[in-house]
Amino acid sequence: MDNETSTGHVSRKAVLRAALAAGIAAPTVLMGVPALARTLKPTDAPPALTPACDDGDDPTPPQTEGPYFKPNSPLRAGLVDAGTAGVRLTVSGYVFGLACKPIPGVLLDFWQADTNGAYDNSGFRFRGHQFTDASGAFKLTTIVPGLYPGRTRHIHVKLQAPGRPVLTTQLYFPNEPRNNTDTIFDPRLLMTVRDAGGSREAAFDFVLNVPQTPGTPTPTPTSTGVPGGTWAAGTAYRAGDTVTYGGPGYVCLQAHTAQAGWEPPNVPALWRVR
């Protein structure tokens, strides 16, 4: 997820990311952006423009869930309060599909260890879920997780676009000595991290295996609701609420506002069959 290629040129996705942050329309900013710079040799002429905003990334690789995941995390982007111990960390980025177009409404469920390397398995400290905004952006406020035997520093996350499978993966910190000994560590999942006056700021852009057509907006999911069910788009559900959909009953696992494409069979992170 580099912002620069090996030749020092800025990638197409980095341009799009900057444009989204500045509020510029993606098709406008991408006009005149060359194809992936890392494919060029010094003597090569610039290639023709590629039809998609694709900087060569494959979908973000999955990783093991680990033993500490818990459903029913609270809806929140901030996992710290004034008394929380640890170095403050902000993780921000975008979620893209296969044509490098941002995806709104993606569920991101984060969990991690505290500053001492311990997970809260009885409650929900350092656990929470959120949704990408209309520009496909997310922002998490937390702390730098501590170390525990056998692992390097990492943050767990599950992502699910409306109507798509769940991606479970982990995010890593650069220049960590244990990156060299952790058998799960994957350098493709390294965040870009910098110091910020006693705290740290990290960035990472996810790419989901969501087909997209270049040059056209990401379609808004349409409901496949079955008449007679009690589930309804636009309803604010709380953990423990029950609905029916297409015959079976479901229990809500995480508080959320339902939207088309998030019908219970499509989102196991939000609903469990009763």
C-alpha cells in the first residue's frame, strides 16, 4: 500500500487518496496520471493511460483471526479515554475495490491488546467497529498495542463491504524487531507510521475483492428483502434485537443502522441465525 513506487513516482491510488481528502472528484484528478511507475525503466517512454485507477495492488491479504476476537463490539471510532495508558495512535485510510474506487459503508471491526500486551476478554476495551464514510474513509483512535510472547505489534481487523464476504486480517508496524521472528507477520500489511508530538499517526488503505467498473460510480446496493420479514433497511438495531428475514430468525450481534445490502444472510458480522 505504498504511496510511492520504487522509482519515487507517486502511485495512482496515492493521487486518488489525496484527491478524496481534498474533496476533488476522482475522475478529474486521475486525468493525466501515468500508469504504474514501478513498471517503467529509465529508458522507457511513458505508457498509455490505464483505464482503471489501479496501482498494481492485489486485494489486501487475509490473516488468522486469532483466539481473541469477540462479536458484539460497540459502534465507536475511538477506543481511548482521558485515563487510558499508552502512546496514542491514530490509524486512518480508505477502503478501495478492485478498480481503486473507494467503497462507502464498509464495516471495519478492530480489536487489539492494551499497552501491556493483554486483551480484554470479559469486556470491550480496545474493541470497536465503525463504517467507512461516503468517501470510503475510516479513522481509528487508539494506542500502540503492547507486545506479548510470540507476536510482534499488530492490530486485528475484520472488513465487510455490503453484501460481500468478510476479510479478516492484521496491521503491522514498521521497524519492529519482532517482525523478523513473528511467523504470521506479512510485510504487505505494514502501515505507514510517523511520530506526531508524543503520539503516532498511521495510514493504511485496504483493497477488498469487490469488482468495480472503472469510470463509473460504485453502485448502491439494492435490497433483496423478502416480504413478510421484520428486517427493514433504515432501522437502527441494537445488539440482541431479533428479526426475521426470508423465514429464519436472526439475532443482532452489533449495533448498526440497516441499509440495503446488509440483509442478515449477507452480514454474519452483524447477524446470527437464531
